[in-house]
Amino acid sequence: MTNTLDVMTRGMACLTEGLGVVEAEQFISIIIRERFDYTKWQRQFFDEIPQGGFHRNALEYAKAHPYSGPAEQL
């Protein structure tokens, strides 16, 4: 199981890679200031996707980003 510090470190790395340092800090401050509810935000996001859209998007993503890691069959 991953510890909290490791998750936070990797999360900040993702934010700074995708947004840059300044926008990553803005993102964090907005979440804190707005009492951000991730579950509610995701619900609104997914409610706007047309029926079948999520599945189509997932298939397109899987085709564009094939898994190349060391998979282990269980």
C-alpha cells in the first residue's frame, strides 16, 4: 500500500507536469477555497456525457495508449 507522502509527491508531479508550477498552485488554492467536492464535480461531469460516450472514449483512449508495462496475469 502506498503511503500518503508518496501519493502527494506523485500527485504534485502530475499537476506540475500538466499545469506548470503556478497553475498547479492555483488549482490547489481553488480546491481549498471553494470547499471542493470531487464526487459532486465528477457526477456533474459524467452526467453531461451522452449515453455510450464514456465507453467510446475509453476504447479510443485504449487504442491510442496501448499498455506496455510488465503485466502479470493473476
